Amino acid sequence: MEMNQRKIGDAGHQKPRLAIILIAVLALIQVVRIGAFQLAQDVFAGHEAVAWLYPAFVDIFIGITAPFVAFAIWRKTGLAVWVTAIVWFTLSIFDHLDALTTALNVTGPLPGSFPAASLSAAVTFLLVASALEAMALVWLTRGKMKSHYLGSLSPASQ
């Protein structure tokens, strides 16, 4: 009688597939942040406060790099992938917190291209997004995930 074979990762552990898929999907969803290009244009045209320029530029960067980061998280392993994912999610969290600070400190209405209509919705949106990305960071630094991405760095057993 044959037993079901489990998929084994490079480090000899079962691959944390669900966590990898969820983190990759979370990264891929960030593509919509390319829409901040409109906010940057509004700032340059003088329609929005200059304080929105940095969050807009970081959103554009995150949105453009999202498919590449998601693909790397999903299909690649190694130190470069793991560090890139951690730095990318950390940068994204700081961008959300910067947008939150800007939203709370700039007088007047939120920009028209902002994904939330009211200040309370914007604060909630940014805090939830930051919390989800913080969870992704926690998952990336857990044992099985580190073993999955960094397992190829350990010396081969002889």
C-alpha cells in the first residue's frame, strides 16, 4: 500500500504553501497603487497639497514593483527574495503611515484620487492595510517560511 508523498522544500520541511500564496496575493494586490500617478499629477498642477507627493511617489513605486515581488515570493527562494520581500513590505507600511500622517495633518478634503471618501474611512483603510502587511512580515520571519526561503543557504549534508 502506497502512502501519499508530501511536497518537501529545500530545507526538508513541508512548504508553507498557503502562507506563500497569501503573501504573494497581498503583494500582487498592491498593483492598484499605480493609481497614485493621478495624485502626483494633481500635486504638480497645484490642485493638491505638496505633502501628498512623497506618498504618491512611493505608491507608484510599490505598484510598479508589485508583480515582480509577488512572482518572486511565489516562485523563487533565496536570501535576495526573502530580504526583498521584507524590505518591500516594510517600505509599504511606512508609506501607509506617511499617508495617514499626511491625511491627518493636511487641511481640506482628501484628494479625489484617494481610495477613501472620508477621513475616517481613509484612516481605517490605511491602518488595516498596514496591519495586513505587518502580518505578512510576521509570516515571512516565521520558522517554516525562513526555512523555505533560506534553506538553500545551509551547507549540504554529507
